[in-house]
Amino acid sequence: MNPLDLCTSPGMRAVREMIAKVAVTNATVLLTGESGVGKEVVARAIHALSSRAMNQFLKVNCAALPEELLESELFGHQRGAFTGAYRDKPGKFEQAEKGTLMLDEIGEVPLRLQAKLLHVLQDGEFARVGGERVLETDVRVLAATNRDLESEIRAGRFREDLFYRLNVIEMHIPPLRERRDEIPTLVDYFLKTANTEYRRALDIPASTRRLFLEYAWPGNIRELQNVVKRIVVLGTAAGVSEELAAASGKPSSATSMPMMADAQGRLDLKAIARRAARDAERLAIGDMLERTNWNRAKSARYLGISYKALLYKMVDCELVKKDPKPEAVAAEPEEVAAVAV
Ligand SMILES: Nc1ncnc2c1ncn2[C@@H]1O[C@H](COP(=O)(O)OP(=O)(O)OP(=O)(O)O)[C@@H](O)[C@H]1O
Ligand SMILES: [Mg+2]
């Protein structure tokens, strides 16, 4: 399945239409957008729809390497070009021949290398580090950044001519908070894949799903994916709900004092303590089950409670692993029947 099929908001529909249009060309594309919005997913989709799909899609994270190593990574080097260069090495511009090269975090490329990049983009020519020979390359470049390159230009950190060369087509991927209508579909998709990956059959309660729609998602789709994974791994949405509610400035059901007050507004201290204890137990037990690969006998031993008490508490805390791994079943024939998280 193409992950972009899940992106049905007007902003992403425009992105998808643009992908179809630019894919058939050789144009350089500048993908902009916050961290985690899916810039790489879009870059791969462009490659997959292009006539280069049979050849390589390679990615270089320009922020991950110091200048000399980045230069060698992109353009390769000749033996003896620098200490440690024991043999000739082709760079990504050679390896991606007839394919697509994604230059991720392009805003981090040092000025000297920006000049070399401009040259290869304009003339399709470059030389390996320490090499004399001019090499030709046929690579389509897709660049991505979460920085505002125009303000980088004003600050003297990014070459204007390179910007215009890269920015033949700009595709802006909107943040998740501007396409909230995609959240339910994305959650179902991530839930399904996480359940498969961890061999679980968990669902996410409606109250947590509502919080998903209100949270700001500064880490965008990557954060949503990680949150869903965490719920599946821990077997409970309780901790995540607390955090999202707190971040959205809302009292969550677990900590909300008004929720525990009676009709006259009185608070039942014992009920509050019971609830807090149960939340703490749920976290500790969920964590231990995870660490022991859901081996309940071992978990009970490490937690210093009887096996029966653990089973009881798992039901009480709604901690479930519906689809235990075969070895866990062999060791522990009992099943806990609850389903919700
Ligand atoms: N439409 C989508 N459907 C499913 N998963 C998606 C989608 N878009 C992004 N993702 C997932 O979200 C995560 C982040 O996506 P991606 O790496 O493309 O973001 P990015 O914009 O390149 O982030 P960064 O700026 O941090 O590099 C990845 O795990 C990716 O698989
Ligand atoms: Mg990326």
C-alpha cells in the first residue's frame, strides 16, 4: 500500500496531485515542512512513480556528517585524498546513477560544499575528493529541509543561486495539526501495523482517540506513529492519555479531581488514593511484563507478588496481551480475557 493513500486532507491531496505531475519530469524538487511530516515518504513516492523507479533511491542526511565526510559521501574520494582514505570510493552521486538522490536537511550543507552542489546540479559534473578526473552523472535530486531557506539566505548561510536551482518546484508538506482529519485513518493504520509487529490485538479507547484530535503533534506523523506503538507495547493507553491531556492543557480522567467529586462537589480522598495506586501499579506491571516479554510467572516473581495476584491486577488494570507468543503460552496456559486497553 502507498502510505500517501491515507492522506486525504485538501492540503495533502494537492501534494499528491503535485507528486503525480513532477514524478514524470526530471525536475529538482525542494520538499519543505516540519520534522516528521513525511518528506521522505513523499520523496520515495516521487521516485517510485518516475521512470527512474527501476534504479536506486539513495538518501544522504546532510546534517549527520562533518564537512569533509559529507563531501566524500556525496562525491566520493580517491585513494590517499586524506588520512584514512585507503582506497578509491564512489560517492552517492555515482552510486545513484540513473536513480534519485535525496539530500535531506539540505539547509545544513556548509557553504563550500554548496558551491560544489550547485556545479553538479547545473552541469551534471563533479570530481571525487582528491581526484582530477571530471565525472558525469545523471541523477535526479530531491532536496528536503525543515528550515526556512530564505531566512538562511538572508543570514548569509545559504547560497541564493543554489536555492533557486533546488527550488524549481517547491512542495510544502503541511504539519499534522493542519490535517487533523487524517488522524483517525493514520491511527488505525499504525495500530494495525504495531499489532502485527508486536503480535497483539489491542484497540485504543475512544477517549484517547479524542485526545489525539486535540493534541498539537509537534513531532507530526512520526510522533503519532511512536505514540501508537508505545500504547501497543505497554498494553495500555493510560500513560499516553495522561501526557496528551496534560500537553493539551486538559485534566485527564485519571487525574481529574472534578471527575471524582460527588454531586455536592465533595472529594473522596480514599477513592483518589485508590485510583492513583492503580495507575502506578498499571505502569509498573505493564513495564515489567514488557521487560519479561509478557512472561507472567517471571513478572510476578520480580514484582514480589503471587502469580494469581498478578493475573487479578492485570484484569483490574486492563493490561492485556491478547495474542501471546507461543513460548509464553506453553509456560502459562491461563488466559486473561479482558480486551480493552
Ligand atoms: N502518509 C503517511 N502514512 C504512513 N506513515 C507515514 C506517512 N507520512 C509519514 N509517515 C511515517 O512518519 C515517519 C516520518 O516520516 P518521514 O521520515 O518521511 O518524515 P520527514 O518529514 O522526512 O521527517 P524529518 O524532517 O524528521 O526527516 C516515518 O516513520 C514515516 O514512515
Ligand atoms: Mg526525513
